[in-house]
Amino acid sequence: MEHTETTAEHRRLAESPGPDGAWRLWGPYLSGRQWGTVREDYSGNGDAWGSFGFEQAHRRAYRWGEDGLGGICDRYGFLNLSVALWNHNDPILKERLFGLTNEQGNHGEDVKEYWWPVDGTPTHSWMHWMYRYPQAEYPYQQLRDANAARDRTGREYELADTGVLADNRFFDVHVRYAKAAPDDVCVEIEAVNNGPSPAPLDLLPQVWLRNTWTWGHDGRRGAITRLDGPELGAGGLQAVRVCHEWLGEYHLSAEGSPEVLFCDNETDAVALFGSAANASPYPKDGIGRRVVNGDESAVNPEGRGTKAAFWFRFASVPAGESVTVRLRLSHPAPSLDTFGPGFDAVFRDRREEADEFYGTVIHEDVPDADRTVARRAYAGMLWNKQLYRYDVESWLEGDPDVDPAPRERADPGRRNTTWKHFSLADVISMPDEWEYPWFAAWDLAFHCIPLARVDPEFAKEQLVLMCREWAMHPNGQLPAYEWEFGDVNPPVHAWAAWHVYRLDGWRDQDFLIRVFTKLLLNFSWWVNRKGSDDAGVFEGGFLGMDNIGFFNRSAPLPPGYRLEQSDATSWMAFYCQQMFKIAIELSRHDPVWQDCATKFLEHFLQISKATYNFGSHSLSLWDDEDGFFYDVLVRPDGSAQPMRVRSMVGLLPLLGATDVPAWVAEKCPDVTARLNWLRSRRPELVEPVLSGSDADGGGRMLLSLVGPERLRRVLERMFDPAEFLAPYGIRSLSKAEQQVTEDVEGNTVSIQYEPGESTTGMFGGNSNWRGPVWFPVNVLLADKLRTYGRHFGDDFTIAIPTGSDNLCTLEEAADVIDEGLVGLFRPVSRPDGAGARRPADAARIEGSDNPLWSEHPTFYEYFDGDTGEGLGATHQTGWTGLVAHLHNPRLPLEPPA
């Protein structure tokens, strides 16, 4: 991607390249859910959801962050702004997203709301978010009870199943932000009554200060006060003044004459815990009690506090009509110009500039329907940028003034006790703003690919952040996710860094150096996870594939046993190759990096020997009879047993392929000399994995973990519809595996193909790798098929589907995968002839012919292996946002001359 500043948004990006850039001060960094996270868990037993559930959220002050609907905050989360709603039927204000905890959902935790990030730009100069709010009482208990009554073989019971959305009896609440300047944010909240009858609605834009003062660490309390009389500076509005030591003074103005309500962002300990008194007579739930219960004593009559709301009451919104409120957050006090013509001009200009920006980001040849999906994907990824605050040592110790930690929380072996160095207060790309209000390291790496097309500086910053000394463990391990930082995610960081570098125009060698030098530490940590006999075969743990095996691969095995993993070994070969690619690119500019290139070349050769020939104890990970790779369980006596299940584990060796560009012969003479030495002195290492023209001749070469014959045999299974080839991608488990059973030390273990939601509780039952299609590994497989295809050319063809007469090159095979993935979001005719719908939306309400639903693509976590129906998290525009990347032209293969 050419580095350009041709649009207004590109110019704003250039003005604010780093995390503290002016245009990045305010953004959608406020989570949709903060309750039930590890950070807010102060229990002794580690039950995050049980210790701080949804029922407490409107009454209990948060320790580390905040949450709200369609909200924004500053990049450190001191000041927060979002909308609250009341339909005159709910028992509480609708202030945050609701969902089930892991124990409540029959398929793990699950959000029970409908909302869509509609649009946005990377500097957040323009943002649009929409929430679908029922007009009937929100069925909180019904959703809990119905899901509790279902087992894992049943579908989840969703909000639409309750009937409260029938006849379009809901409001669509559109929240839009447009920045007049970096610290001047115009806000518009529009609620549309889609139902057939008039309905009441209260809109309550809320502003509040995060509680930093209660815990004994940060005394900056700040204050929010009402502006009265002459201070308003203009009629026809209400306003509050916000004073904070770090932010300075801001004013939030609201057009019209709403009632302004005040309370404090403090816990209602009397109501929650039966305490004798509260820290404030007007605790956090005061605004809700005033609006819903009519309790006038719940809010501060003196017009001050640390939380405030503008109460707009609409007794009857006509059917098909809308109501709109407007606000403005800025430093100056309100004036006649606050809501003058300039306010509307800001919205008009930012919308037009967003169109202009995406007109350059999304290729002009992309059809309109695909452009819509791509732009929505970018919007979701930008809205999923969340503030992540967490200091593990403080969390383990507890808060001296309020809630000292239970002693057992810091016991050896408990959650995150070995990560006391970890301390973040950063905006991070999250998979989802509700299901995952925390980052996941390998998810984040995939996010950075599409993000690099809209905001390469942010993408680079994210990859570097995971490697910084306050995130990376001193031993070199990258943090996995907050539930257990010490779990193991696949090493995809180097691959992501390489692609981001290319997307950014091959220009930022400083970024490559920063990432590469830190990943040297991470690589060493990974090397120390390999088998004890130095065979070059790796064991690992979770590896990001949840329940793909016979048993939990994160759990310790009995003493003396170990699981040598095809995927762990493949990931490391892949890691070696990506580090090799980065090193030779750096060598193009500075020959000193050639030593690193040869190091990773030789390390790859050692791993490839172990995989290509034998694992430890002379048992190969490759099964020649089956034509597939398997994990191997090694017993204390050295005997070994292959885990014969055809899964993604056996496809991942395909990732170990990289082409060595022709210019290496000239630009990297030390690398070329070492390679020639190895070919001469250690041919048993080199010959099985290196193909291509002679290095001295300057031709392109291929380093490959899988030779042509094995490649063909694996691909025959991969593109067989009876095995891995699904209508919309590659399955994570072969469909032929209807029931596979193994005897492991007298215990019978089994696994079977499950195209949809998980039927086991492993890893909480939140996700399933036993058959569904997952975006990230599909993208990796397609990427590597192109690598093979560029090398073998038209001479290497395979039948797709297997057994047919349709012969495809490997690059065409990669297109088959990509087309399957993008096809998830392209409407297809329904079998009953009643219109068309996206396969991902299936027969659920999102797939309805009703344009109120069909105009909004939904991004799911993973997809049914048979039908393509979206599964898991319903707003996973994290790695599923890769669909936007797939719509754009391929990256250039070579650096600019």
C-alpha cells in the first residue's frame, strides 16, 4: 500500500502517528462490558463472573475500567461518555450490554443484544454505532432460564427467540460522533421507532469520571458541576463543567432543556452488601433510581458529583418517526455557536471525508456489496479498540483502602502470579467489545493485517506493544490473554509484522528492527518448550485451538509423559521462516543482519529434519499410510503413540513454506555462502526442504517443511468435501471423523466431527475446533498455498474438489479458500426461493428478509463447517475482519527497486 496523505483523514493520521497523537485522544475506547473480567475479580476462588455479575454492574464502582453503550472516553479512561436508555418497562436503565456468563450459557458466555458498528475512521474523527432496544421489558430472567434449561446439543436461546422484537417493536438508537477538532467532539443520538405503534423513550447521555480515588492509589478525584444562568453563555441548552487534573477543564453541552441529574461514581454498598453507609449519599445507581423508580433523593440536588446525565423524556415517539438529541464535548464553555451551523457542518464534512478515505482504502474494483462488508469490517475493528488497564501486582495485592486481596489469590500457581511485571494502560485492538473485553495475543496479530490498510501506525504500535517489557514476560513469553497470561498462543507475531511492513510500503525498517529484536527473546522462550531429547519436535499446550484434541492439551500430562505436537512443531517452523524473511529484508539495508538470517535458516532445517524424517524415538509425525501428520504421545519408557485424528493439526505443516527471493544471492552473500556450504556438507538437512534454481545463479528458491509428494497427499484430503473442504472454507476437523477413539493408558478418549457449536465444556464451551471453519487459519493456509504456487507454477495441479476433473494450480486453490471465506458474507438464494441471505446469518433473525436486519452484516467468531452459519461471538470483527483484507489486491511480492 502506497503511503499517502491524499485525503483529509490520511492527513489527520499523519498529524497523530503515535498513541498520544492529538486526534487519538478521544475514541470508542469504552468497553461494552467491564463486569466479570479478571481485573474486576476480587474473589478468593477466581470466579470472575460470580464475584462481579451483571446484577452488580449498575451499583458497583469498577476498579480498572468502565463500560457503556456506544461510548467514548479519553485514551486513559478518566472521562467517559455514553448513552443510557429507558423504555418505561425495564426494571433498570439500559446502560451496558447484557449477556450470559460461562455458567449460564449452554455454549459458554454469550451476549444477548443486537448492535452494529456502522462506520468509523481510524482517528475517530467520524464514528457511527447503532443499538437495537426493545420497547417491551428486556427479558433478562427469561434469557437466563431458557438457556439454563438447554444442554450443549441445543441451540442458544437468543433475544429474538423471546418475541420482544416481533413486529419491529424496537428502537434503533444511532450514536454518531464527529470531531470538530481533536478535543472538540460533536455528538448526535437519534432513536427511530420501527414499531407499528407510538412508544415512550427516555434518552440519557451520561458523562462520568472513572473512580481512581477509592482504591488508595490515585487521588485525582475530579468533579462534574452544573452550569447555571450566566455561565451557560447561551439559551436553549444545558451544560456541565468537568474538571480533572490530567484532562483539564471540559464542558459537555446538551441542546434543549433536559433535566440534569448528578450522583457519584461510587458503590451502593448499602444496597449491595448491607453496609451501614455509603461513601457518597448519591452512589452510582442514583440516576437509575431517579428515572426508573422516581426516587428524587437518589440524586444530588446541589448539581455536582462525579457522574451526570442529561434526561431527555419523550412520552410518545410516533411509529416510524425518530427523536434526536445533540451534545458537544469541548474545552470552551457553551456559546451561541455551540449548536450553530458549524455543528451540522462538522457532521457533513466528516461523513464526506470518511467516504473519501474509504474510496482510497478499498480498491475501486471491489463491487458495492463487498465494499459494504469491507467497510463494516473496518468499522467493527475500529470500534473494538478498547482501553485496557491492568497492573497485575496491584491486582494481586489488592487495594489497601477498600478491598485487600484474599491471601489465596497470590498463592503460588494461582492465576497470573508469575506475571507481576505486567502493567498496561493502553488502547488495544480487541476481538470484540463484549465477549472479550480484553486482548488476545494471536487474535491481535491477525487484526493488524486489515488494520494496516487503514492505520498502519496503529497496527505497528500494537505488534510492538505486545513485545514491550511491561507486557512480555522476562523469559520472553508473550502474554496470551488476561484469564491466564501464561497460556500459549501460536507464534504468529512475526508473520503479522512482516505483512504489516509490506502493507506499509516496505519503508519502515525501524519498525522491523524493534519487533525482530524483541521476538528473538520470544523465539528463545519457544525453543525451550521443545522435547527434552533435542529432536526438534515441539510440545506446547493450548496453541489457540481449544478443544481440537482428544484431551485438554493445556492441562499437565502425567509425570513422564509428553505430547509432541504436529501443530506446535509446524508453528515453530513457520516462526523460523518468518524470522528468516525479516532478517534477509533487514540485510538488504544492513549486512550485519545476515548472521541472524543464517541462524534462523539453520534452525528451520533442524526442525524440518525432525518433522520430515522422524520425531523423537524414531516415530515420525508423518504417517505414510494415511498421508497425514499427527500428534504423538510419548510415554515415560520412550514408546510412542500417534493420536490418529485428522484435524487442522495435520494441515498446519503446510505453513512451513517460504520463498527465498532471487536478490538474496547478491544482497546477502553470507547467507548464500552458508546455504551453499550446507548443501555441500549437510545435504541430508537441505535437500528434503529446498527446491529451486541454484543459489549462485540468482534464482528463486523454496524452503518447505512439506515436499511435493506429501504436499499433494495432504491437499487431496484438504480439498475433499468428505473431509476438510467446506462450502465456505477449510474445516478444522475432517468431516470423515464421525467417531475416532483411542486408548490412552487404559482410558478411552474420543473425538468426532461437530460442524457447529461445541458439545463439550472444554475451555468453557465457548468455541469449537472440531469441525467449524475458522478465519485465521484459513487465511494462513491460503497465504502459503500461494507461496507454493509461485514456486511450482502451472506444473503442479490438484483436483478441486478431490476426485473431480477440475484441475487447479495452487494459487487457484488459494483463491478457492478465499472465495469461500468472502462468500460467507455474500447473499445467496434461499432453498425455499424466498429471497437471499448471507450464509453466515443462516435462518436466525439476522438472516431475515426484513431490511432492518438484512442491511447489517454480522461478523462471527467462527462458522458452521456444513452450512457456513456464524457461531460463537457475534461481533468478532477481530480476525473475521480479515474479510476486508481479502477484498483488496494482493501484496507486492518484492520490495520497490
